[in-house]
Amino acid sequence: MDFPADENSAPDLAILREEARKEGRRYSFEDVLLISEVVSTSSARKDYDDCTAKYGRYGIPVYLVVDPYAQEVVLHTQPTATGYIAAHIHKYGTGKLPVPLADGRTFTLDLDELPRPEPEADAR
């Protein structure tokens, strides 16, 4: 999916309004209901800090950070010009997390089925 945020990155998951229409090659931020990023060792600061500020500024209603290393999900809601007002942590292995979307639908994230970190290669 082409994304309006910036040229060199796209979110790991985005949920759009059902009636979303491309504007040229991209979607409008108004059509984005949820964005999720999966943290990797190289992207942790970006996913937690930069993207939280960016997606909040663009008014994305829900931003989910999936962190396989901490084995938790951070659910950000109530976007502001500098990030999000609310951030709730949900631990892996605690069942299904229903996430209400702005268009009335519900996205359900199964916290029992999330990615775990790859075992590190034997460093010798």
C-alpha cells in the first residue's frame, strides 16, 4: 500500500475506511483508521518515538506498537499534535484485544498469536 507519510517507509499494517479512495497513488490520512508497527531491534526508537509523534500529528485514531522483545503491545489512542493522550500496554498471551475503529468496526488482535523474536544466530 502506498502511504502518504513519507517516501521511504510504510507501516507494517494499516486499516483503512471501507470507502477509502486513492488520491493519485496514495491514500489520504483521513481514510486511515489504524496503523501498526512491529518493533525490530533496528527500528525500536523510530517505532516508539518518531512514529508515535508522526501518526498522532496526522490524526491517525489508533496506533499499535507490537513489541516482540518486550512481548507486549502498546495501544495508542486520542491523537494530538505531538503524539497520543492515551497509551495502554497489553501483554502477549492475554487473549483477544478488541480495538474499536472510528467507522464502527472492531479490529481484534489475538495476543496469543503474535510474533516472537527470532533466536539470535550463534555469534562467534
